[in-house]
Amino acid sequence: MRLIRYFFEIIRGFCITARHFFVNIFFHILNLFGIKTKRRGAVTIQYPEQRAALASRHRSLHRMMKREDGKPRCVACMLCATVCPSECIYIEAAEEDDPDIQKYPAVFIIDLNRCCFCGFCVEACPEDAIRMDTEQIELASYDRKKLVFDIDRLLE
Ligand code: SF4
Ligand code: SF4
């Protein structure tokens, strides 16, 4: 009885694989003839040699935007640090000589060990100083210290 069940499951597995194969072929043939369908045939991307294009709204590694004079746009208002749910942004504000700017971040650290890539910091920033559009997604490291980004790394 067990043996019959065993072969039955193997045949069932073959059927599922064959079904996916033919459904994919069907959608690829439709696309080949320019027929647009809601569903697309599955494709295999040979990562890391090949890379899929990231969506424009994809959130990747943070970067700090610069002013025209090369200084960071950040005015150390602390909004990003306040809104961050992971509490992984640390800022020390300092007085800026320019009265229009008033403050700048003497220290600005994002600890990616804790970051959940929610993007709240980007949304909260009134100066558009911080963005998550670097398309850098390979951030794994064996060393936790390498995932602590200071302002110099964020400005790179
Ligand atoms: S993406 Fe989210 S968790 Fe990461 S630093 Fe910004 S607010 Fe914090
Ligand atoms: S919200 Fe923007 S301007 Fe304010 S501290 Fe954060 S990065 Fe700087």
C-alpha cells in the first residue's frame, strides 16, 4: 500500500511540474506574438551574473544628499531619528555658521544591523537629505561594524 502511495505521489509531482511548464510556455508564446496578458510566464534570472531591474520605488541602501558646496543637506532636525521605528539613526547636531541653515549633523549614523528598510526616514525628511535609491541591495556582512554607516559613507 505504501509503495502505491509512493508512486502516486511521484506521478502527482510530475503532473504539477508539467502543468507549470505548459502554462509558462503558453504565456511565453502569447508574449512572443505581442499578446499582452495579466499574467506573465515565469523567467529564471541567473543571479548574480544577471540582475533584474529594481522597481523605481524599491528601497535600497541609504545615501545622504549634498548641497552644491558639497556639504550634507541634512540640517540635523532629528525628524528621521524620531520617526525611525528601529531607533537605528543617531545624530549629534552642531551649530552651523550660516544662519539660513542653523544646524548640521556633526555625527550622523545609521545602524543597518537594526534597520528594517521601512523608508520612514526618507518620508519624514523635510530637506530631501536622505534617500534610499542607491540600488545597493547586497549588504550582508560577517562584521556587524561594517553595517554601521557614518555620514562619510552615506555621502559616498
Ligand atoms: S529605513 Fe526605517 S528603520 Fe531604516 S533607518 Fe530609515 S526609518 Fe529607520
Ligand atoms: S530628517 Fe533629514 S534633515 Fe532632519 S535630521 Fe534626518 S536627514 Fe537630517
